[in-house]
Amino acid sequence: MVHADETYASLKGKRGYVWVFTNMHDVAYLYCESREGELVKKLLGKYKGVLVSDFYAVYNSLDCPQQKCLIHLVRDLNGVMLDNPYDNELQHIVRNFGQILKTIVEDVDRYGLKKHFFA
């Protein structure tokens, strides 16, 4: 499994991007002048493991199993709620999702991730 993300950075007044890749044991930080997907395609183009990423379209171009990052999803949902404060249906959906997620996190904190607790 590889987690990937990118963010902009200013280096000597010039805007660029820092790409971060981790497998939970090692971390690689790479600087690139653009946010184009060539770096990702070059590094992970033949990767066949699970890629965990945000919703940036560059990651979708890779031919590997993918999982979207839950923290990025929550951030995006919060942003959509802030942008649509009077959308009661959206508020209801996001609030229910938050409650389900809270219950899951509490159960994982209580029981851990042992397979026999999920039966």
C-alpha cells in the first residue's frame, strides 16, 4: 500500500510542489516545479498495489487498485457544507456520515482491527 499526496511550496519565491509517498514504514518527499502528473506516472506507473490518495484526477490515471483517503473526504464534505449552509438534505447526509464514522472510530479504538471482531 502506498499513500500519496501533494501540496504547493514556495522555494526562494518560486512556487512548486512537494509530493509525498509513504508505505507506512518509509517516506519519500519529492519536489517538482509543476503539479502535472508526469512525476506520479513515472514513479507509480507500473505499481500494482493499493494506492491511497485524495481526489486529484492524476491518481485516477494509474492502473492499480485505489482507495480514497477518508480524511480528505471529510475535509471535502466539510467544505461543501460550508459552501451550502442552507442545503438541509446535504447537511443531513453529511451529519449521518459523520455519525457512522464516529461509531467506526470508537469501535476501532475499543476493539482494534482484529478480524474476529468484524464477524
